Amino acid sequence: MALSTSQVMAEYIKRAGVPFVFGYPGTSNIEFMEGARVRGIDTVLARREATAAFMAEGLAMATGLPGVCISTLGPGSSALVNGVAAANLDRVPMIAISGQIGSAREPYFTHQVLDHNQLFAPITKWAGRVEAASVGTVMRKALRLATAERPGAVHLTTHADTAGREADDDVVLPPLHAGVAAPEVRASEPGLDPIAVLRDARRPVVLAGVAALRAGAGTALVQLAGGAGIPLVVSPMAKGVVPEDGEWFAGVLDMACNQVVWDLLGQADVILAVGFDPVELIKPWQVPARVIHVDAVPNTDQVYRADIEIVGAIGPAVQWFAEECAGVGYWRHDEVAAHRDRLRDAYYTGRVAGRLNPTDVVDVVRASVPRETIVTTDVGSHKLLVGQGWTTYEPRTSLMSNGLSSMGFALPGAIGAKLAAPERPVVCTVGDGGFAMVQGELRLAAALRLGMVVVVFVDGSLNRIELKQLRLGYPSTATRIERTDLVRLAESMDCYGVRATSRAELENALAASPIAGLDRPLLIEAAVDPAQYESQF
């Protein structure tokens, strides 16, 4: 029996291993949702399209699989934009599918009609169109593009008169699992040898990024750092690529206490940039050290100048350095330990005695959950503290948007992660501003019986912007948030809710509701004193 266009699409999504599709239904995507349903793929009804994309992104971050989200035409497709752009800049594979009016009317009809190509082409790797005559080919291209280095978002348009049409191109092939090419050395000068450059260094530092996490290069990085005595700094979205309790771990770039980390990089004479993606840089690159670029893609960004590029499989390249430089001993243990002490002291700067400080929240919540817990982090002042202070031990367990850095990611991202990994504890950390953007999704999490913890850092402010206003001598303008009783809000959405105004109250709340026993979300309204933010940033 011939497959319809939507059935071919759904079959490709199934063979890619995707267990959930997130979205909001409309006439144009009914056929696709049914095709997914009969293939065992659940469609999760988000409360709006933007959060559906964030759920898909959270699932993709936690698993490495493509995230899939859907919308209807017009306002549905435009609402999808922010989440799709986030996935693209966060380097997360995503297939976003929007319906469209019938193809015959599209050239002249205006009601709810937007040009999807113009809308999505600037924020995706590709904006394509699904046709019955080429659906199989288009789906292969979409999946290959979304998952190829660097990963990102692909948007597909399906017209109302195409979705149910019998497919002419109905061949469904298994997903391609292509190996990465062997590392190739490219140097600015003939004969410039990367091993010689590193061996001749006195103070090298490794800077590992999210591509190293995707490549599974953690074991090789640990061997290199430990065997040669090199401090290892990670980018925020690479948290977990190496265990952060290791003796050579040296902190997270551009999060809290960022100057301490930049000072360490400033001492380096060679930086081995392993899978580091400049999309995560918040501060400009001002390090004079020579850079060896190791990545699956060339250094086309040119945010930093690299004299040597090693392009190809990241893990084998790092392993090569580990074997050739073993036993050199560039840094002493006590030097790196002293750096970590400075980082820790800076992290706790500005604490107010007798109040619930933001670092108290990070410390108490981290101590109350297992090592393998997945944490999602929203954007705001709290993100910088969670990014530096939340100890991460495994890849894909610390999830944040740090490419687009979009507020509103953490709660829907946690829902996607929890659905993808139901056996894992999941904690969402979010500010009261970011939570206000997406709080309706709490009801979805309760309906799905997701036993996760949602920690809201409540300071009544869009703190990052308010601090900048105050430093300029301006009054707080459009940065104050009215207080909401989040405990009552949680209870109205069939969630558990508690309020904590002190460290002891927070500890008691978590002890009384251990995450392992939750049958629905626990929302913690953590009323923090924002004074520590001012001293940190």
C-alpha cells in the first residue's frame, strides 16, 4: 500500500529514533500527527508553539537525537520562530514543520499566509518545502543537514493539499550514521607541528566546547589533562564533558566569576581549543596566546586566530595529544588547586548573612539530588551562578540556551528532557521573569505526571538589566516584576508548591519532598536576596 506524504515524513522521524513530537495542532498537520501516532510517536500538546520548540530542544540536548516540533500556518509558524532560532544557535539538531495553505492559493491569498522561506531561512540551516514527488529525498536532506556539524535547525513547510496526498517518492531509507573524517592538520606556516607547539609550551590550557561533548571526547580530555598536567576550562553548554570534581578541572568560561577564568586563560602561552564554538562567547576574545583549533569544522568564525587547525574527528585528535605529551607536567596540582580556591571564593562573594542567597539555592538543590540529575537553566542572573556552581559529572546533564540565550527555555526544556529520560531526576532552574513567560507549561508537566523540581529564583526583577540601569544612574524602568503567589499558582495547576525564604526552609522543603518520590512537579518559590548578584556581576 502506498504511503501518503505525511506518512513518509512520520516514518523518517520514527527511523531517526525520535520518541516525541511537540507542537500545537492545526488543520494542516492533522495527517502528520496521525502518521506519527500509528508509528508509536506521541505528539505532546504544548501551550504555545515557542515552548513546543524549546521542549524539542530539551529532548535533543538530553539525547543527541533530533528534536521535532510542529505548528500550523500563519501565527502558528511565526510563534515557532524563537525556539527554532534558539536550536540553531545552540547547535541542536531540530526538524520544525509548519503547515501552509493549499499550494494553489498560496501565491495570491493573504489570510494567515506568511512566506516561510523568508521567515525561517535566516534562522535555520535550511528552509525547505515538502512535496509528494520528493518527500523522501527532502526528509533525508532535512535530517542529514540538521545533524551534520555544526548541528542546527531545519524548517519544512507542508501545504494543506500535500499532507494527505499519495507520495510518489515514498522510499524510506535507514538513517545515515557516517563516521567523522580522520583529523587533518592545517597550519599557517609550512612544517608547523602541533605536537611540537604543545610540547614546547610552558603554560598550556585546554578550552573544551560543546562540539567536544557531542563528539564524546571526554575520556580523551581527562587523559590529556591528567597525563600532561593541563588545566581544563569548559564552555557553558559543554558542562559535563568531563567530571567537574576532577583535579584538573578549572571552571566554566563566561559564567559567574568569569574574570578569574579569563585570568587563567591570560596566563596561557598555548590554548588548545577543543570543539570550542565562539557562539558561546559573551566577552570578546582578548587572549594573546597561540591557539590550536581542534574541531570537526574549520575555524571559519575567526573570533580567535589559530595558527594550527586540526579538522576532523575530535576524540582521536585529543587522544593523539594525550599520548604524545604524557608525562610533560606543565602545571602543578597545587597551582590548579589554588586557582579553584580563587574561583570558589569569588563565587561566594557578596553573600548576605541571614538571607537566602542565590548561591545557597544552587548549593542546597545540588546537594539534595543525585549526581546524574539533569538540570535545565534559564537566562538571567541566576544562570551565571548555576553555570559556574552546579557541579556536573556527566555529558548531557546540564542543559541551557547559550547560543541565542533565550529566556523561557528552562521549563519546557526540562519537560522535553524528562520525557526523553524518565528514569533521570530533572531540576529546572529559572528566574521569575523567565518563568512568567512560560508558566502555563507547568500544567502540562502535571498532566504528564512528570516528577521534576522547578526552582524559581524570585527577586521581583529583571535583574541583569536593572543592574545596568542602576550603574548608569538611571531608575529601574520596566524591570520590576509584580509578586505572584507561586505556591497557589502551582497548586492551581495540580503541582506541589512550597516557599523558601531561608536556607533552612529550602533544605526542609527538599527533604520533605525528595525528587525520587514525586508523581508531579514540585515548584519551589525561592525568595532570594539579589544583593549577591550585584557583587558578582
